Amino acid sequence: MSKLVVIGSSNTDMIIQVPRLPRPGETILGGDFTTAAGGKGANQAVAAARAGCNVTFVAAVGDDMFGEQALKGFEAEGIYTGLCVIDATAPSGVAQIFVDDDGENCIGVASGANSCLEPGHIDRAAGLFGDGVVVLLQLESPLETVEYSARLARNSGCTVILNPAPAAILPDSLFENLDYITPNANEAELLTGIPVTDEASASAAATALHQRGCKNIIITRGEQGVYLSQRRDSGVHSTTAFPAFQVDALDTTAAGDVFNGCLAARLVAGDELDNAIHYAQAAAALSVQVLGAQDSAPEHTAILRVLNPA
């Protein structure tokens, strides 16, 4: 039985490489076009599977070519898809991604069938929930479904991780059912109103998130690394700053997804949190050197080579 259940989105990414990101109203010519499998939930499921984790993925896809290709791709990765929903009323999700010469990106998403994932679909996965199971969530599914999933999983004894992306305002009732929340700096700012620019502001943002009910705050800050804040039962906070791996980025599109999928995979494997974060950082560093979302998720052996260079 899978010890990691990823609940989230599946998209087909349509990627255009351009010299720089276009401004509003501007057309930039000369880009290269590719398509790739994507969606935050799918990316995280694939990243975890390549990290050696047994993964069940719960998502909704359309009854179309994109949905069929997506399910075949997940199965080829060894991911269990028996709880995925094929919706005949909506197309599969798609994302349009611009990537510039510095590896930065901007993304527009047409959610399609992703918006049709309902709480009732999560009930079908409830038999997988229990002690020792990790449930990984994001925000490309309806918020009602995310809240329901977190509550059901937490009440069943699961460890619940929320990657709050894309950035959104969230209710306190959701925070109360989370064991870990993993915002990037921009998402942390939206959730707290505190711009995250250094360790001091990361600490302030983490404290604000603790006050909303979550014990473990992991703020990813790109080239500035990762900031971890943990609230102990005594009420005391412990913090750790993890420096980033220094690499030349080609495409940062799925770096956060790879981080989250690999973090969850290592928690399932029983790693201490510090080691799981370090592993996930190495995986994300590898991912930004490859174009595309799921294509950029590294294999476990490649991650180990980064962590243990000869």
C-alpha cells in the first residue's frame, strides 16, 4: 500500500522559451516551443516516485488525449492511478509557460478538469489513510477539496503537507489540519503580509504562520536556501537555515514541486526532517538545470551523487 498519497492537479504544459519575459501587451518573437507533462500535483507525484517512493495520485483529468497521455505517463513512473477521475464534462488542464534566458518563468493555467476534483472523490482514497501515511496537497484543486482532504487525512492519523501554491489566501481552519506548510517567499508574504527578504523576515513570517496553527514552517527562498521553523510542544520555536546548492539555472518551473515531492518521499522513508530538506534541496538544484516540469525531476541515484560526491 502506498505510504504517500498526492492529491492535486494534472496539466499539459505548453512551454515557450524567450529571451526575456514579455511585458503586458508585448509580443516577443523567436521562441522555441515544446510540450511537457505538468501540474503541481502531478509534478510532485512524479518527483516522489523517482525518489524511490511508492505513490498514489488522486487527480481529475478530461476524457481527451491530454488526459489519456497523462495517465499513461504516471503509470510508466510506477504511480498508482486507480483513484484518478476521468471527467467527461471538462477538458484536461493546460498551462502556458514562458521561460526566459535566466531560467525565470511566468505561467498561466486553464484548470479544466482539475476544478472538478470534489470531496466525494477524496472519500474513495480514505481507505489509504492512516498512521505512517503522508498526504501531500497543493492549491491547483478547489480549496473546498483541499480543506476536506487535509481534515480527513489528519483525522485518520496521516501526516499532512501543504504546498500553498499557487499563492492564495487561506482560512485558519486549514492550517489547523497541517503538519507542514511549505511556501516560497512570495507565498509566505501573501499569507502573512510580511515581505520575506532575509532570515529575520523569514522568522517573522514563520511566527505569523505558527500563530495560525501549523507546527512546521518550511520557507523556500530560491538562491537564499530554505528556512525551517518548528514550534515545540513547549511553545518554543527552533529554527534552521539551509544554504542553497549553487547551480546555473536553465528553468525554475518545477523546482518547488520537485522539492515538495522529494521532501514527502524522504519523510515517508523515515528520514529526520533536516536530512529530508537537504535531500529535497539537492533534487531541486538538479531540476533547475533541465527544461520542463516532470522531465526535470531527477532519479534517486542522481540526487545521491549530489549529496555524496566522489
